[in-house]
Amino acid sequence: MVNKPIAVGVLALQGGVVEHLNLLRKASAHIQSADNLQFTFNEVRTPPQLAQCDALILPGGESTTMAIVASRLGLLEPLRTFVKVQHKPVWGTCAGLVMLAEEAAATKQGGQELIGGLNVRVLRNRYGTQMQSFVAGLDLSFLGDSGKDDPFRAVFIRAPIVEKIITEGEVDGSKGSKVEVLGVFRAEGQQARLEQGGEAEKGDIVAVRQGNVFGTSFHPELTNDIRIHVWWLRQVVDALGHGK
């Protein structure tokens, strides 16, 4: 018996939408036949399209633009409900990570609307302009043995980082899962960046998870490496109970 297809959406307001869809389709081929699963992948631009989704990706792009367009389309509150009330699986890359943070530093004048869901403060454009983009190998242990033996070639473009994990009580209504640090970028001579209970860790926090919400500073969709997409789809399957 084949389960009802799992509907995964990609917020299609701006940014790397097609790239995510392409890697999702490739990643799904590695798990759906073995686990008797089927997926559908769709662009999301309206509240009714969002309502049809079991999980969602917020792609890289320009977070301020994405927030403005989402507000004009009446999507901000449905997105907040999707993430923080319905607790559906969500992944944000680069600008998507900014959108999913509870707080953002170095925003444009007047700030910007955020969806929230991750109890973190992000620092936008940590590494400078688009001309200062770079690729770096990351050891991502959550990918299992392949993450340890074969570093993930992460693409950083005007990337944010997590500069603070916000403890429970600092955010109104904050409760539930703690923030897990899943990826750290360490450059030679880099100073400690993360504030956490008065302690600091060396390196920049570039991948985090809190319950149903996952965020990466970098752009896995701009590579041919499907490992993170495969991992995330498996998290979606487990969250929806299809893997049991």
C-alpha cells in the first residue's frame, strides 16, 4: 500500500526556488521507492497553496524583499501559523534562515518582518557583499558517516549567521524544543561569535534546528550534493509518521 503523497512546497516569492525543486526531486528518488513513499513538490505563492503543504522550504534570496512580498500577498500570518502553531517541518536557507529567526541584526532601516520559529538572533550579511561569496567544506555530523568523511561544499552568498541563541523566556511564549547547533564554520584565526549563557564557541553557527524548524546559512541548492535534501526529506517523513 502506498501512502498518500507527501506535499512539499517551496516558497516562490523570490530566490532559489527552481534549484531547490530540482534537488528535492533528485533526493526523493533515493528514499521513496525503498520506503514505499511518494512526494509532490510545488511552488507556493498563496495561502491556499500553503495550506496544501505538509512541509515547506524558504529559499535563499533577499529576506527583506521576501518579507515585503509575503506581506502584500497575505502570507505572513499563514506562514507563522504553519511554522509556530501547526509545527509543520520547515527549512530555511540563507534568507530563509533570516525569515525563520525570532530576531535579526543588521537589518535595513526600519527593520523587517520575520516569521520566527527559531529562538535565535541572526546577523545578516556576516561575510560581506555578493562579490565576497565563497565555498567552504563543512563537517556535518548530522549527515552520518558521509558528513564526517566527505565535507559538504557549502556555498555562502551574503550569508547570515546565528550570533545568539535566545534562551526560553527571552522570547514571548517561548517553549518546547531547544535550539540544536548542527553546523559550525571555522575560518583560520576566527574569533568566537556565539553568545550562549555567557560562554562562547569558536566559529560561526551556520546550521541549526529547533523542533520542526531547520535553518542553514549556506545554499545547498546551489550544489549538486543532495545529501542535506535527502536528510531533510527523511526528517519530514519521520515528523509526519510515515516512517513508522
